[in-house]
Amino acid sequence: MAIDPVCKMEVDERTAKFVSEYRGRKYYFCAPGCKRAFDKDPEKYLS
């Protein structure tokens, strides 16, 4: 299981519908809003 970097929910990588790649690493999201927030400012959620 991956952790959504925005809301901290667990996300199953095999069934995740929302995925972004940043600096060569994939991040998985529970919902499109979390993905949009991350895509807008990834460093905010990774620090």
C-alpha cells in the first residue's frame, strides 16, 4: 500500500486511478482533488 502524500490515506498501487510521477518516483492518490493539489505544488507535500 502507498500513502497519499496529500491526505495520508492508504492507496493500493495496483488499483489506484490517480497517479503522478515526480522526480522519477510515482505517487498514488485516493481522489482527483488530492492529485491536482499535489501536481500544483509537489514540494509542499513532500517536505
